Amino acid sequence: MMLINATDAPQGVVVSGEAPESDEEVDTSNQNNQELPVLKVDFQKCETDQAIDPSKLPTLETTRMVTSRPKYDTLLHRKLREKNLAFHHHLVEIGSQAYLSSAKQLQNITQNLLKSHKAIQDISHNMRLLTNDLFHLEDKIDIIATCHLLPDINISK
């Protein structure tokens, strides 16, 4: 059994003179001790078979209530957040429309497939009846042809 000391564990390397890539980068070593907030999901409000109601979509004000105060709160940043939120809702709407139209097309294709299946079953049944009738007709013709009760009739051309 091999024991590993804490000093043998791999550690990160700090490069001097390298600046963070953005102002939002934070030292994560002190955040490891903090617990994440509990995720609360209300399943009763989930409505999968209804279209998205624009009045139920979160606005910039409601998202501010949920999240903490943004790092930058200038007019430009507010407009950017509003445009991002509108863009997000637009993407969700496009995705849901594509999904709903595809589901509707799939339902129509399924209905047409069921109708075709029923028509093929009817054709198969009718073909079976026709085949049986032809066999019965062949048997009757054979009986008549082999029967010597009727005189031979010669047809000249």
C-alpha cells in the first residue's frame, strides 16, 4: 500500500506577470468552502403542451430580483442585458415553433401511415377472396370439362 503525503499532490502553478482575462475572474480557492444555493423547481407551473405566453416570460426587473446586483449597472449594460434577454426568448420561441411544427407533421404522417396500412389490409383481404373464388371457379370448370354427359361440340374456324 502506498501512502501519499499532502505535499506530493499536484498543485497549480502561478505565472507572474499574467493578468486575468476579464474583470469578472475571481479567485476560486475561497469559493470552494461556500455552499451553492438550493435549486427550487415548481413542477406544477410547467406547461409543456401550451405555447409560450410572452407575459409569463421573465423581464429584466424579475431577473434582477432573482440574481444579485450586477457588477456593472450602466445604461449600456442594462440595454445589453435587455437585448440578451430578448434574444434568448426569441431563440426559445423559434425552437418551440420548430418543435411544434415537427410534432404536427409527425402526427399527420402517422395518420397517413395508419390509413395506408388499413388500405393494404383491405386489399390483401379482397385479393384472398378473389383467389379463393378463382380456385372454386377452376374446380367447377374441371368438373364440367371432365363430365361426359354433354355431347362433344366441335367448333370449326
